Amino acid sequence: MSGPASLFGHWYATGPADKPFRADDPDWNIHRIVEDTPGLPDVLVENAGGQRFLLARVLATAIALPPSDLERTIP
């Protein structure tokens, strides 16, 4: 099964393993894919602090969720 045509706008979160995810919880950091160029092995990710970094497309495809999933978690 292949991933979506573009991962732009997809997201994933990092935070404490012993705490359930909540989008409004400052212990969790939401990372958004802000650039996805077809054919390149990486995507560009931005964290809540505005830092940008590359992430392997294969990993992003495995862990990132569509934007609509984040919208459902915001109270």
C-alpha cells in the first residue's frame, strides 16, 4: 500500500510516553510537514517553535497523520 500523493500538511506529535496526546497540552509538540517535493527522499518538517528540519519520507509516511485528524483533537 502506498502513501498519499503529498504529505504537505500532515502532522505527528512528540511528547511523554506516559501521557495521552492532547493538541492543547504544552507537553506535546506538534510537527507539521511544510514542504513535500515529489521525488525527493525527505520532507521538510516544522515544529511548534518554528524550527525546520528534514525527515525521511519513508518515516513520515509511516507516522504522519492527515490534517483532519489533528482538527478532531482540538477542543
